[in-house]
Amino acid sequence: MKTKRKIIVYIATSADGYIARPDGDVEWLNRRPRVVDYGMREVYPTIDTMLWGRKTYDWLLNYYKVKGKTKGVFDTKLVNYVFSRKRRRRAAPGVEFVSGPVKAFAQRLRARPGKQIWMMGGGELIASFLDAGEIDEFDIHVIPVFIGKGIPLVAPRHRDVPLRLLSSRKYPDGVVRLHYEVAR
């Protein structure tokens, strides 16, 4: 039997529930010591597709441009889709823009053979997929820092989405990994 491809939000949040500062900045994440993997080596081989919001895409391109790196921002061994309502002239290498309805796109993507699908963010894209019933799991790494205000994990809307805890793990540096399945 063919297994359905899952769309998994694999992401970090501050302890107060934000994925970035109001301007998209995530430097508070980069200050973490790089001694712990937090499961990335285990997860990365299980995916072949990444989903990005346009604001996250723009922030990432700008971040690497400031750092002097203009090529190789996106892993071209993966299929990278960026969701945008705005018409774009040219995508970065390895990136394809998507502007159609989320549900139809997700169903087409799941119908293709392949590995799991990693949703990188941001909060508006996560909310759109969640509202369309197209997120299967959340793998959230809670970083032990409050940033006060910012972009929430899921853009606010009136909703109740039950989650079922699959696993939790505490790391020595205080990070907590919470792996949930969206209850259907």
C-alpha cells in the first residue's frame, strides 16, 4: 500500500510562541550553541520538498546577501516551493513560485511519489495550510528564550485544532522538542 506523503511543520519557536521578530529576524536562534543537532540529521533524509512563505523567502535571500552569499541559498537537491500572491520576475535557483489555492496544490503534491514535505514557514503559510486541513504534523523546537513580540507560529484566526502528542524530548541546553500529529 502506498503511504501518503505528509506535510510536516518542522520549526523552532521562542518560549513565548514566536517564530521570528516582527521584521522576520531570527538572530535570536543563531545565538544558540551549535553543539546539538535537535534531530535535523534524522529528519533531512526523509524529505524531498520544502514549502516556504514569500516573506520567509525574501528574508532569507536578504540575510544571505548581507552575509555575502548570493548562490546556493536553497538546496537544489530538494524541490523548493515559495507561496506568493505577488507576481515574481525570477526565482532563485531551485525555487518555484506557487500562487494557486493551497488545498489543490497540497493534494497534487501528495499524489506524486516522493518523501515527506517540510513546511518551513512562516506563520501565514502555516495558517493557510492548517485551515485547508493540509498539515499532518508539527515538530516544534521550543527555544528557552522570550523575545516579547513577533510573528506567531500560526497566524491568528478563529480556530480549534486538536493535536495528539507523538513524542517529546528535552535537550541538555533546555530546548524542548514537541512532536504533534494533527488530530483528524
